[in-house]
Amino acid sequence: MDLIDTDEAEGFFTVVGGTERSDAATMILESGQSTGGPSNRHPDSDQWLYVKSGVGEVTLEGETHEIGPGDLFLIEAGETHEIANGGEDDLETVSVYAPAEYT
């Protein structure tokens, strides 16, 4: 068993663990920052996005959804998406990709 302290992760995007079946990453977006867009997709992996802190928006296949602390959002394999920080504080998330996207 691996126990990972996601508070130890630094930087915009950090892969914090994984196996051949799944992996996990942290992401920190500063106020006004976004990532992804109309061509951003994970062709073979679902992404479960959990919001640790902050507020923002996920645009999924052109439809925008507000997100905040405690929210868990599913981005299915192949869906285009963008994640944006719409608040004043950092937007901190943890994502799990299955099957593994980065390891």
C-alpha cells in the first residue's frame, strides 16, 4: 500500500503515484489560470477530478460546470475539457486517471 501526502506536492502539475492500471496527480491553478481547452482530452483514460480547495469551472464538451471544495467530477475518456480557477485563492485538485495516463 502506498500512502501519499498530496499536500507535499509542488508546482502546477505533479504525478504523485501510479501503477499500470491507474495513476494520480495534483494540480494547483493560481487565480485566473486555466489548463486544457477544446483539444484537450485523454483518449484512453477516465479522469476523476477532486477539488481540495478553491473554486473554479470545468468546461466539459462545451458545457461549463462550477466546482468547489469537496466536489468530485468525472471526465470520461475522450471528452474535451478545460479547468479554470475563477476565484481569488489557488484551486487545488487531485485527479485519478484510469487506466494510467502518465505512469
